[in-house]
Amino acid sequence: MSHNQNPIGIFDSGVGGLSVFRQIRADLPHERLLYVADSGHAPYGNKAAEFIVRRSIAISEFLLEQGAKAIVVACNTATAAAIARLRQRFSLPIVGIEPAIKPAVALTHSGVVGILATGNTVRSDKFAALLNQHGQRARVLVQPCPGLADCVEYGDLTGARPRALLEQYLAPLLACGVDTLVLGCTHYPFLIPLIQQLAGPEVAILDPSPAVARQLRRRLDAAGLRADDAAVGGERFFTSGPSERPTRVIHHVLGRPVRLETLPEPFHSVG
Ligand code: DGL
């Protein structure tokens, strides 16, 4: 079987994609991983789709320049806005992430499922198609959550601000009998303890990161691109903004210190 030691590129608007990164790190320990936090342009949840497309292309070009053999769009908003364009433009395997509506509909007992995501994700055509495909066998309540990803971006996982926002966003869902919540934004898994506390222990919370890591493994295997089992997996982290805050937040959410490099200048502009 052939092997490939080139890195896998992973990106998000900021630190949220680290919920996907940590799963990939755990499942594929021999791979070299590059993570780009587009913190200089976060959040994506309220930006024009064309802006997100241009940022996704610029970051992918940077990752390709670093020798990436595959790209993971660890952002629901960027997947919805840009993955089709990235796949048109670049020929390497590109794995995205979308809200886990299908598993949620299969899991619910009450027949009512809640989706938490950014405004851009829930307004996208891709989301409408997903809802149309899998949302028929349950009542699916869609809740955009402006401001919530920013709490995570600033490292506030348990404070008054995320608590107030989540109380507001969860109330209508819980009132309708939601027993399964889909985390449709990669920032939200870092809020699971708070969400579980507010929603109660009976509510199931679905994080699609394991499915993304499995899909990445399948794509690498199919293309003969997996690293050798004897290889030591490395990692590098990049940001497009000032590095002090994301360095602190990444330390907090990953539970270990990392060195954050600055994305080279040509990849900062919106293109
Ligand atoms: N983490 C991103 C997502 O999965 C977007 C958060 C944002 O930048 O608004 O949708």
C-alpha cells in the first residue's frame, strides 16, 4: 500500500474547527496537520457568501503551497458557501462538514429535533437541500445563533454572555419538546457542558466531528494518501489576525499550549 507523508490542511473562521482538528488528531495520529484559523476575518456567520468563498480559496492556496494532500473545511458556514467552488478549482480530496440532521432524525424519540447554526448556514441552499432530504421524518426546528461563535472565539465558554444567548436560543426549542440537538457550527462543541446544563441531561447533543474524521480517513485510504504507521504526526497552527488571543484560546480549548504562526501576507487579503 502506498503512503504519503504530506500534511492535511484544516481551516475554519477561527478556533471552532479545533473541535474537528482534535478528532482528526486522535483518529489519525501519524498524520501531519496544518490548521488555519482565519481569525483576522472571523466570524463568517454574518459575512457575504462571496467573501467566504474568496477567503476559502486564499486559505486553500496557502495550504496547497505547504504541500497539503487533502483539505478539511472544518466550518459549516464555509462548507455551505464555498465547498463546491473549492472542488471545482482544486483537484485534491476536500472534506466538508454539515449539520448532522440525518443522524438526529434517526435518534429522536420525541420526534422534535433542534439545529443550532450560524445565520449563513441556515440561509444557504445547501442547508435547504439537506433539510429537504433528511428532515421529513421529524419536526426539525432551525435556530440561528448570532453571537454564539464569537463567545468561543473569545474563550468565553461558561460566562454570562454565552449563557444568556443559549437560554434565548434554546427556550423555543425546549418548549416544543426537542430531545436531540444538532451542533451545526464547529465552535459549538466547546459549549457542550453549558448547553447540556441548560437543556438538561435528557437531551442528546450531536457533534459531527467523528463523522468528518471517518470521512477523511476513507478519502485518504481511497486515494492511497495515508501516512505511514511509523510516521510521527506533526502539527502547525496559523492565524490571519493578531496571535495573542487565539493562542490563549487554543491553549484553553485544546488543553495544551501551541505555537501560533502568522499566515503569510499574500493570503491575508480577501483576494
Ligand atoms: N465555525 C463556523 C461554522 O462551523 C463558523 C463560525 C463563524 O465564523 O461564524 O459554521
